Amino acid sequence: LPDSTALARAQFSGSWRPSLKAERLWNGVAEESFSTSCDSVKLSLKRFQNPDPKTREAVLVLTGFNETALKYVELVYELFKAGFSVVIYDHRGQGLSCREPALPESRQQNGFVESFQD
């Protein structure tokens, strides 16, 4: 996976930046990954564990199609500040998650659909 801190800082430069507190929370949590069971594609994940031992509530933030978790920095901060633990990940082929392994690295891919025959 790419260096998420460098990518995050690059994404945050320009016309929009999250609040300083939200950016500190985001950059203070290490990037993780997990592999899908069917083909071992690594998906990028961030887990914000609320330090209060009594907290049992957690929120899983699911990004939209062709979006990165970086778009939700402020939402993650607000949920965490409200007392929730928060987990967010980039879908296959999005943000910092890996692309489809059958495609050459030089080919861009915005998403993955196993089958349209549902």
C-alpha cells in the first residue's frame, strides 16, 4: 500500500482541508489493511478505537462508489468526538486499497463488479 500519511497530506493540500483536530486524529491512527477471502486483495482500513472502556458502540462508515475514506475525515472526527469507535475502509480499487490483481498495474481501475447477473 502507498504511504497513507504522505497521500493524506497531499490530498489535504489545496482548497479544502479538514479541521486541525480532525486531521490530527486521522494522521494519528496507523493505516491497516485486510485481505479479502476470495483473492487476497488488500483493502485499506482505519480503526479509531474510543479509549473509554465503557464504550461499546461502533460505527462502520461505508464510502460511496468511486470515493476514498479521505473524504470522510470530518465525519470520523465528529463520530469519535461523540463517543463512538469508528472503522472506515476503502472499497476494492478505491483510495488506498489495492486494485484487481488480474489487471496490469499500469491500467487504471475505478471499481470492481464480480457479476451483473444478479
